[in-house]
Amino acid sequence: MLTRRRAPGPSIGPVPLDTDALTRHLLFTGGTGSGKSHTMYRIIEALIRLGCCIIVACAKFTEAAQIRRICERAGALDRYHPITPDGPLRVNLADYLMTMPGGSTAQATRFLMRLNEISVRQDGSRGDEAYWANLFEQGTNCSLDLPRLAYGTGTLKDAYDALATSPASREEINSDAYKASKCGQMLEAASRLRKREFDAGTRDPRTERRYERVVDFFLRELATVGSKGRGAVLSMNSGLTGRLLVDFHDLFCTETTLDFARAEREGWVMPIDAPVLTHDVAGKVVNAAFIMLFQMYALRRDASTVSRPLIICRDEAAQFLIPDWDWNVATVARSHMLSHIDAVQGLEVLESALGGDMKAEREAQAFASQHRTLIAFGNNEPKTNEYVSKLIGMERDFMMSAQPRPEQPKEISSLDDVLGCAQGYGYSEQYQPIIRPEEFARFDVGQCVLMSGGRYRFLDLKEKR
């Protein structure tokens, strides 16, 4: 069994990794076919054998099946529990985020706003327009709160319906169509419950403030913001929750059956089988949602009772990143026994996936710097190779030169004999990269440089393939 710190872990070739190295995070870089995914799977297999709980994001069709084969080879098929659109592991996302320890409507709203970052990146937007972002946040918050005020519980579908059927104008509030709509029925049910609680003297002041905020938003602010503003809020809402409800309604809008503590205790291996190549943006959002749920679980549990790190693996990690959130999690993950094992093709691909602007460039650099251990395979991407070369560092080269001086009397010395010339000599020094950037493009399959804690080592893993 692993101990709290410095316990044996997997290895990369001849280099062992202990639990302390794992909780400082690992990053693989390398082009297609360089060997990074193969090596990552070997580490996953070693961690399965150690009994770790592992969550695997799936970008490709074949990843869930690959993880299943690894579990079978490791004799751990009974611990293989994929998260699938129609499988038994589900989370009522809205209800769970509001009722979990420390949960609230505000937390659920922040969670969905983070997921929305992935959705808006797909459309080429950074979502930085303050007014629209604030309006969408209010709409998300109030649409999550309304079903709970009306019925005591709710789902993402209820929140989506509340926003989609809200009145488009002040005049529509008195119409029969609005009164028969989902939003109208929820507000009416919330009003009746409010009256009963006031009559019984049991109305909680916090609940009353929530009710007033919801009524004010739906019947005043959203109803008077105009067609452009309302359309923007509905479009952003549809872009996020609408995408989830098409293929993943049962996964997020029924009962919660996923027991996070049990999954970690029993060392479950859980690929999130909603591959991006099948589900596009919705697949990215689903993978990111479950990654965040497990990160939140890890940050809230008592890490002093944990003997093995909780592992989150993201091949093609650029598809699933939420930069600000991931950065905050990574900075405290070590004390919570949480490990990220990520793989990207390179910094330029990462920047493109994050939006392709100056902010994306800073976010990509920050993401790479979160990982104490970097394993760099062959790559044709100049920016990545320059970054890795600089991390490895420089070495000092000495150069000596000499030339004859015929105008002076020739005096033979031992140094002349060594230099093979007459006289007149000197030396200079300059710093050169230990591994020049262009050398990474010449790496064969399986060749890589491992860097950790300011030290580096060249590895040739192709014989292990």
C-alpha cells in the first residue's frame, strides 16, 4: 500500500516516480505517433496495479476500450466503471451542486459558467463582454433557483425550460400562454409555497431574498431587456445546457448514483466515454464537467486519510481545459493528494484550442508550468521545442584559436606543438543550449527528455513499445 508521501509509484523507463512527484503533476508533449500516449497508458496501467482511482478524459473513439483492455491486462476488470450517456453512473448536476457539502446556487452557477468557457471558445468568442456575461450569469443563477423554490428540487432540464419559456416582454406576463408555460407554472408554484410558509410563520429570510431576486429577474429585468439581450442569454444558455440535454439528459437530469467516495476507496477506473470526435463540443463539456466534479470532491475530502492519490488523466488535454479553474486546483492539489497527468501535442496547439489570442498564449504557458515533471517527445512545433530547450538549460563551450605571426621571430613552444601552428593564440567561451530546439524534430519514436525539479535525462523508450 502506498504511504502518505514518497511512496513507490510507476516509472518512466528506468526513472521511478513516487507519489510526491505524481501530485506535482506530469505533462507529456509530442507530435502524433511520437510515443507520448503509449507511455501515458503504461503509467496508467502501473497506477491501476497500485489500486489508484483514475478518471480518464476521452477525446478519441477508442480510449474507453483501450482503458478496458489495460484493466483486463492488469487483472482489474472488476474496477472498470465507465461513465457513459446511458450507463448506471449518473449525477443530477444541478441538485448535486446545490446540496453537496458547501453547495449552493452560486456554486452551481459558477460551475456552469466555467463549462460555458469551453462552449464559447468553440464559437471563437472569449465571452469577455461584461454586460452579456453578467446577464447570462444572472439568468443561470435564477433559472437554477426557480425549480427549487417551486418544487424543492430541480434538474438542468428544469432550469433550461424556466429560461427558455420566460416572458419576452412586460405585456406577455399577463397572457394565457405565459401562465401555461413552464416558467409561469414554476413562478406560480413558488408563489403558492411562499404564501403557505408566510401563513405558517416558517418563511426563511434567505429563501425570501432568493424568491425576490428570481421574480425580479424574470418579470422585470429579462422581460424588459429587449429582444437582443434576451436572445443573447437564451443563445448562451442553449449553447451550454441545450447541448447537454440532447445526448446526455439521463446522465445529468435523473438521480445521482455516482458515489465519489466509494469510487476512490475501491480504486475505480473511469473513462468518461463521451468522446469529442463523436459529440464535438458537448463531449468536451461532459468530460470537463466530470473532471471538475472529481476535482471538487478531492479538494473537499480529508486528505489525511487518503493513502493513494486520485488521478485525473487527460490525453489531448487542450480539449478539456478551463484555465483559471485548473490553475487554482493545480496550486493546491499536492496537499489534497490529487494528481493531473496530461498530454498535449504542443504549445501552439494548446494556444489555438484556448482561443488563439494573447490571453491564450499566457494561459498555455501557465498550464505547462503547473507540471513539475515534463516528458518531451519528438515534435515539429518550434515554440514547444524552444520552450523545452530553455527549460533544459545552457552549457558553456570553450573555444581556442591560434595563427602564425610571421613578422615576429618564431619561438617554438609546447603549446604550438599542441595547436599545430606557430604562435599567436587565444580562447573564448559562449553558452549553447544543451539540446538545441531543432534536435527534437529528429527524435525517433519513443525517444524523449524527462525533466523534473531542474534536472533532465534523455530516455529511449522505443524498446518498451
